[in-house]
Amino acid sequence: MEKIGEIFGSLVFNDDTMRERLSRDVYEALKKTVEDGKELEIDIANSVANAMKMWALEHGCSYYTHWFQPMTGITAEKHESFISPREGGKMLLEFSGKNLIKGESDASSFPSGGLRATFEARGYTAWDPTSYAFIKDDTLCIPTAFCSYSGEALDKKTPLLKSMEAIGTEALKILRLFGRDDVKRVITTVGPEQEYFLIDKKDYVRREDLVFTGRTLIGARSPKGQEMNDHYYGAIRNRVSEFMHDLDKELWKLGVYSKTSHNEAAPSQHELAPVYTITNVAVDHNQITMELMKKLAEKHGFACLLHEKPFAGVNGSGKHNNWSLQTDTGVNLLEPGDNPRDNAQFLLFLVATIKAVDEYQDLLRLSVASASNDQRLGGNEAPPAIVSMFLGDDITEILEALCSNKQAFGKIKQKMQFGGVHVLPEIQKDTTDRNRTSPFAFTGNKFEFRMLGSSFSVADPNIVLNTIVAASLSDFYERLKDEQDMKKAVTELIKDEYLKHKRIVFNGNNYSESWREEAKRRGLLDLKSAPDAYDTFLLDKNVDVFARFGVYSRVEIASRYEVLNDEYSKTIHIEALTLIDMINRKVLPSMEAYTGKIARGLVAKKAISDFPYKSEIRHLEQVSKLTDALYDASAELEEVTENAKEYEGSELAHYSQRCILPAMEKVRKFSDSLELIVAADAWPYPSYAEMLFYL
């Protein structure tokens, strides 16, 4: 049995490994690069590269790769061997500082939104020393940024690092006003919870929709769903438990803080939650986690589904983004403390976040918008498309009392006893309850952004969060920097900004229809579809906030706008073609064979008996009627899909949402009705019951 302490981080070129393998001068120079943003000299890079190479060779590596995160939302890598030619037909193993710092990749075949033409192929990868190198599949993986030949970011890491720098700088300026001269650095931290489904691989390969799109495009309800709530936190099946333990071990080797695993609400749905860490590392770790989930699932005879809504009628999968701010001295800036009423520093950072979320609701919605997440948002399983914040009664009472110059009496840090059972220990209550319906909930010392989809890169929402909160903090600093009575000025600022932005705070049930009406009355945005959200990207206020901190240029925003619309349209197009193929090539032929068999049986029976056979005739009529309707709906879907050629860009995305998706739903309605009435052996695809309950 491997011990966790021995395997954790064993495949990571982490701080301990660097201390051990680098000279003190080289190690200190590298740390200065990471912590102070100093430029890395080539001599230092050569020393680091040599140590990294020797470490990798000792672990059996023959290759290295610049591991980067293009706008596809997944990772990319080009493998290079350590081999370099020598005279006499021999070779040596070489890896220089130049190889470490810079790589080259084809930039024309990745999404660029027009930044790169097909004939303009050159792109560069650049080492990110703030994220540790690691070994995967006997290959040294070096986390890198990815940019075009002309310098525009073509990835998710570059703007993420810029946004982290922006919020760190602005937070530090605020802390200086509070006299916190001991703090040298402020970072954002994230703990992304990951939900996923596991189904049998043999069922997966029989479903073209799962293989090509990640979700079931047809599929009738099972007699049982999740209504009994017996799967949530239930006993984990042996096969699944073995997978989870295997996954944990492999993640631990790669330094991923995999902490919690359990069954989720839907049958065959599960969750993995890590311990929070610095944001760019958390993003890297989540990408590794998703990749390993899929890889190890196959080893255990499963298929891992990361789509936001693989099965209609049961909960989809999200990825809760637990976000907070922390100083290099170990202080969580969103920790209320024992007496949050008098904790002006906490209240200032809290109100900065409230202001940011209110002013940039559209950007937060945009950061989680996709064709797949549209299938999930708004159901009674996930937050609606309306962005709001949950603060909890105590924190809300403090802010309200402050604004009305009254004393707040909220009971913070209460003790509680389990129903008066004295043998059970007394425990301390958290500052707030949990609101599982809120898109953006304060949960004691962090905010949980719950709108993310399970297949998402965590980078996008954190780029937005970091940037918009940096903007709030910058505005606050400008207002406070010349004040003489800082205590009074901070109190007035907190009151003013909370009153201005309190409409975004809602502590009730976000699933209720009354909230939708209330949100409309408050003037909150209800961006129901991804294309609606994408259109807000180009608003001047949104372009300006990114440009203000150098996170995105106007050109980079325009390119991402094109990429988002293109990805949405292509996703719907692939789904439509897949559904047409499934219906025309399998479902309709199966129904024709099924009705033919019944008809032949009736003819044979009528030849020997005058019995009316009412049930068989009615069944035949019912199946035939639905089959005809399905044929017509499929033909209609083919037509609207063909008509999509007349559109492009944003117009195509809106057309796909407005016309193709409803046509697909119409096909599904007739197909699912057929599945529920025909013989099980006549249906060409595994049913929901087989996939979700028969592991």
C-alpha cells in the first residue's frame, strides 16, 4: 500500500525538488522571478532546465512538452525528445534554458477569432514559472502561455495571469491605506468542485450522441430518477470506489489536492472537490483532473461524462468555483473574523465584490455561457441565468444597519448543540447558511460561483472575477487615497456603495418564479441564452474594464467574441447532424421493422381467427402515427440545419439557438414517446435505466 506522504507531488518539479536540485543562488533567483515578477536571466534558465532534465530522466522520461491551454477550453501539447545529434551518428540528451523558456506551435489551427490566418502559422509558447512542471505519461510537461507571432494571447493562461496581477496590485494599494505594510503580495485562491457522470463503456460506445456530443440527444425517462434522493451521499459502489481511489492516487502524484469524493444527486453522478490553491495552479490542476478522469474511467470500464447535461430529466453537472483573496502573510481578506461589524477591512473588500458583481453581471454570465451549459442553467438543479449574490442574514443585517446608522445584532460565530443531545459535541456555526440556489454565494470566507459548467476551464470566470473586483478596488483607492479621517471615509464609502449596489443581493430561493419577476423589477439582467450573453462582450464598459488593466486588448476581445459564437454554432450543428443520423439510420429503420413484424403477425392471426385483436391494432396505429411524426420532424430539422448556411458569426449563433434547437426538441419529443411504448429489444439504443442504474 502506497503512503500518501510518499507519493504526493512525486511527479512534480515542486519547491522541495528545486531546493534539493538547484544551487541556492539559482533557487533564490527563480523565486524572485515568481514572487516579484523579475525577468529570468538565461544563465538561471539554463541551470533550471538542466536540473529539470536530469530529474525527468530519472523518472523515465524521454520527451518534454510545452503544455498550454488554447481557447478550445482543453489543453494542448507537442512532444519533443531530449535527443540532439552528435558527430559520428551518435546523440546526446539536451534541454537548454532556451528550450525551457520558449517553444513554437502552429497558431493557425487553434481558435483565434481571426487573429491568425491559415498561412500565418507561427505561434509561441512561453514558460509560466509560477506553475510547477510535472510528469505525465513519461513526458515532462512545462506549463506555458500561448501567443501569436504578433503578440496577442491565444490562450486562457495569459489573461488569467494578467488578471491575477491586476487584483493583487489593487488589493495591495487598499491594504496600504489600512497600514498593512507587512503585506508584500495578494493572491486569489480557487477550489473548483468537479461534478461528473460515470456510465458503462459498453453503453457509451453504442450511443452516437454521447460519443460525438457528450449528451443524449434522445432518451426517454426511466421509471425512477433522482426523486428518492437515495443516491446523494449514498454508499459508493465498489467499481466506482475503485475508480475514485485510483484517481486520487494519480492526482496526488501530480500535486493535486484532491480531498473529497461522494455521490451526487443524480444516479451515476459523482463529485470530486480539491483543497483551494492559488488560482492559476488551480486552473492547471482542474485541467489535469478532467483529463485523468476520462483516461482512468476507460481503465475501469467506464466512460466519464463531463457535459453539463448528459441526461434529460435528471440533474446536470456543474463546477463550483470557490474564490477568495489571501495575503502572503496568510490573511484571508474575505474572513469576517469574530466581529465583522467592526472589521472595516473585511467589509470594504466585501462591498468591492458586491459592486463588481452588480456592475458586471453580464460578464459573469458571459464567463459561464456555452451551448452545453444552456442545457443546465435555470433548471431546479442549478442557478438561473440571472446573476445575484447571497450574503446570509447576519452579513446583510450588518450592512443594512451600517447604512441606517443602527446597531446590528446578528449573532456571529454561534455555538450549537445537536437537538439537545448532550453526549454529542457542541460545534461552532458558520457565519452564513448555504444557499444552494444562489449563483454567487458568500460561504463564510469565500464566494462560491455556482454557474460554471462541468466541462469549463476554470480560467474564464476567474479572469472576469479578478478583473472586475480589481476595478472596484481601484475606484475605492482613488476615493480614499487623500482622505485624512480614514475610518470615517471608509465607513461612508461602504455605506454609499452598498446602497448603490444592494439590488444584486438576494438571500431567497433563486428557483422561484417570483424571483424572476423581482429581479426584473430590480433591473437585473436575464440573459437566457449563450448568444445573448456573448453580445454583451463588446459593450464599451466591458471592453474598457479589460483594457484598463491590460487583461485583454480590444482586438483580443473581438477575437474571443468570434470564437465563442463559432464554438456555439458548431456545437449545435454537430448535435443536429448527429440527431438526424440517429433517427434516419437507426430509429426509423428499427420502427419500420418493428411495425412490419406486428403487421405480419396480425395478418397471420387473422388468417386463423376472427378475434378483433384491438390492443395490437391500436398499438400498431400508435407506433405508426408517432413514426410518421418523427419522420416529418427529422425532415424539418434537416431543412433548418441546411438553412444555417445563410448565416455566420453572431447571427448564426442566434439562428442556431432560435431555430435549430427547437427543431431538435421536436424530434426528441416524438422519439422519446416512441421509446416508451415499443418493445425494449426493438429500440436501437441503451435506455436511461440501463445507463444510469445497471452499473
